[in-house]
Amino acid sequence: MALLTSSNVGLWFGEREIMSGVTFSIPEKGRVGLVGVNGCGKSSLFKMITGELPTDEGDIVRSRLTTIGYMEQIILDGSRTLYEEALSVFSHLEDMERELNEINKKLESCEDAELIERQHRLNEEFADKGGLTFRVRARSSLLGLGFTEAQLSQTIGTLSGGQRSKVQLCKLLLSGANLLLLDEPTNHLDIESTKWLENFLLGCGSAYIVISHDRYFLDRVTTTTMELENRRLTVYPGNYSRYLALREERREADMRHNENVMREIKHVEGIIEQQKRWNQERNYVTIASKEKQIARLEKELVNIEKDPDSIHFKFTAKDVVTDTILTADRLAFSYGNREIFKELSFFIKKSEKVFLLGANGCGKSTLLNILASRMPGKAGSFTLGTGVSAGYFDQTMSSLHTEKTALDEIWDAYPRMTETQVRSAMAAFLFRGDDVFRKVELLSGGERARLALLKLMLSGSNLLILDEPTNHLDTASREALEKALLEYDGTLLIVSHDRYFINKLASRIYYMENGSLSEFLGNYDYFEEHRVISENTVKTVKTQSSQAIEYKQRKERESAKRKCKGQIDRTEKRIEEIGEEMAQINHQLTLPEVSSDYERVLELSGKLDLLGNEETELYALLESLYDQLDD
């Protein structure tokens, strides 16, 4: 059954056509990615699905069983705590709980058959609707999205914009809607929170349409991809990577088809030209016939949409002879009494592409600021190799001057360039015509990011220190940046949450946790595969030969697999024990003397809740252990 069907939907803003002929359907449990360049109409399509925006053509029809959850529609109460705000999704269950408490108090003083019947029905309904687990679900969702236990008691009014977005996302996930509309849900999430969200979506049973520039995330959570491009929507089976392959195959097939048709048209035109040269009466009949044939062939030509504009550029590095680009020796930093990191010692070699990963707040950006000489460390030191020139991309883009025009921002930084040279460079970054005279303060986040990257590109630095460079960039711009950095012959040190980006570029990863660093000699997939070895015992990075590191990691993998098999046996045994305990409790709950005792029911239900949570966690652990064993 389709939860939602769109038939030939069109939308106009004034005289500008946004989309036309948009047709698709969302089945139950459908996992759909919606992709397209910024401004193509993705968010507008969401608003038409919710009814917030009317369609100009066609219809969007929901099933009567469809309940839509959309993050932008959720309003937060600034006076509530995080935990209270998350629990507000379950206000109907809290009302039922209050009524049960009132009934229980009344039954203490009198026996009323009608009240006992009402209590029994409410108990069943309360359990069926998740009343025994809603508090645990609310708490675990907030913690899964990266909030700490201490933050749960903070009021909404004290939160940052990013934190409020996470609370909105939490409420949406808990809402019980069977069709979720997720617009950039991974914004403001670190990698661990994004992984939690992936697992939640894969296990929640709801259908969803997700807009995201996080290509790794789309690969994990989607099985269908809808592309909005040049006002048309095309549906592809498969996740983001499969969509890219199918899209390229379709375009190549269309181009080959057009080439064959054009070849045939040229052949027919040659016949017409020949007939005209002969200039006999019967030749005009042939000419008319062949012209009709050309008209038919022209109708067979496929309209191949032009790729949307994207930035195109190349980073050029000043030559450097030194082999060691950067060396850090026992760096430390703290805010007051709060220690962020200590005794960090590491190195970066020439032409390496090194990524620094870790949870939000662990100190990654602070470390980059120190290495870029934007702030002093508390202890230790770092040195750049001879001839090394570092360029820094700050994710806040604080180096841009908001009062300047985009043109002056570049020209003032590089006054020796001519206006023609500056405007040509800006055109490569999609600043064309009057766009160059817009003030920086009026630019969007993506436009500011492009402007900051252009300044960096023109610097000629041979060490690029980049803090979240793909934030604010659309997919086409991210791919252009990836290509430019892959071709860059200098050295890279990058902080990023974009796992697709990390996979493309990384030759080495430093993982920051608990104030220390661990080293992984590969890309993000390699990091995920080997991280289990060291995540419980994070060790400070030490300089070792690559052969020694590989030997050590191989031994650790073998040891980890042995431990994994033992843990699987213990986990499966505990799951069996839990099943038996839950069966016993469920049997007790069916006994008349127990079901009529509200306090006893609450006690047993609480035990059932705890066992259920433990069982869920153990199944998740078991799945993870089997994955580790397969690796």
C-alpha cells in the first residue's frame, strides 16, 4: 500500500517554474533519498506534501492511514527541560498514567467493579501504546543524539540553535508518524550521533524521505533515490552510490542513442542533397519522403539535461623540499580547570592527506586553531618544516569581512591581481555578473564557504588546514572540492564529519578521544573496521614503522576475534535467560490476583521494561559482534 502518491505535480513562484510533472509514490517502510542542487525545490516539495504549500498542478494524495512527521513543524517550549520536551511527545501516555494513579487511589478506599474494569482496560491500552517504555525511549534518544546526562535537565531556552535542531529531530523520531520527512537531519550531528540516527531509521519501521548532502548517510539509510533536476523528478532504484552509477549509465545510453539518430539524420540529409542535385521531377517526391523521415527521427532524440553549474578549481602548492611538514610535541590545552587534551605528539609528512576525527567538543577545532597560530596552546609546541606555508579554512568563516563586497574580499587579499583576473577566479566559484558586488553579510552559508575556499586556493599554501570544509556546500560543490584536493600536491590536515569525503581523501586518520590520539593508516572504512581494537583502551600515538604497526594490528585483530566469539556465546545465553524471565512475568500478569493489583502490575511491568531494554541492547550488541566476526 502506498502511504503517499504524487501525480504530475507542478509548482511556480510567480513566472518561474520550480517543478513540473513530478510523479512518485512512497510505499510503507519506503526508504527514499531526495537529492538535487540547492534551490531546486526539495524543501518546497516537502511543504507541498504536508499541505503547507499548495500545488499549482497535479495532486498529492495521502492514504487515510498516513501520519506525517516533519521536523520544521515542531515547536519547542523554551521553559521546558530537554527531557520534558522530549516527553511531551508522549503526553497522551502521561495522561493515562495520571488517570491510573487516580483510579488506584480511589480503589484503596472502596471496591468499585466499574473502576476495576476501567483500570484493567487502561492498563492494557497503556502497555500496548508503549507506556512501559516511553521514558526510557525519550532518554535514550536524547543520549543517542549526543546530549549528556547533565544536559537533560537544561531548559530549551539555554540551548544553541544546533542543539535545538537535535531536540526537534528527537521529537520527530519519537512521534510515531509512519512517514517521516527529514530535511538535512545530520546537520549539527557528529559521526557517532549520525551513526545512531542511521541505526534508528533502519530499525524504526516508518517510511521516510530524507534530504541530505551526507552521501555516506544516504548510502546507509536509503533504498530509492529521487532526483530533482532542471524542474523534473527522476526515480532511481538504489542508494546514492547506485543512483550515481545508474544516472551515468542512463546519460551514456541517451548520448549513444542520440549519436545513432544524428548519424541516421546525416545519412538521410545526404540522400536529400543528392536528390536535389539530380533535379528531376520524381526526385522531389523522394525529397519530401526523406524530410518526413528526418522529422520522425528528430522526435526520437532524447533531451539530455545539462549538468547544473558547479565550482571548478585547482589548488596549487608552493614547492617544499622538507619531508616532515608538521611536528607537534606534547601539546596541551584546557579551559580553566577543564582539560581538553594533553601531551599530544604527532607528525605529518609531505603530501599526506590526514584527517582528525572525534566527537563534538573533544578539541579538534581547538587543536587546528593552535596549529594555524590562531590561538596559543597551554603547553607543548609545534613546528612547521622549512618552507612550509599554512593556509587555514575556519568553519565559522570568521576571516571574511561582512561589510565588504565579495569582489573586494578577494581583491583586497590579493591586490596584485587585475580586476579581470579576480572576476575570472570568482566566476569559477559561481560568482558572476552583479553577484560579485553583493556584500558578504548578504551571502548564504554556501556562498560564504565558496568565497573562503577561493581565498585559500589563491594563497598557494603547501599545507592546508581545513575545519569542516564541506559544511554548507551542496553535493556538486563537495564533489568539486574532493576532485581539487585529490589533485592537490601539497599536504592536508582536515577535520570533517563527512564520511564520504573522508573515504575519498584520507591516507591516515588521527582519532581524538579522552584527550589523546589514536592513529589509523587508511580511510574512514578502514578506521571503522579497526576501531574496535582500540576504542576501549585509547593509546597515545607513537612513531612506529608502518610494518610494525601492521603486524601489531593483525595480532590485535586475531585476539579481538577470539574475544568476540566468547562474547557472542555469553550474549546468546543471556538472551535465552531473559526470554524465560519475561515469559514468567507475562504469565504472572495474566493471573487475576495480579492483574487487579495496580502496584503489583506496575512492579512487574517495570521489570518487564528493564528486561526488554536489556534484550534490545543485547540483540544490537549481537548484531555488532557478528559484523565484527565477519570482518
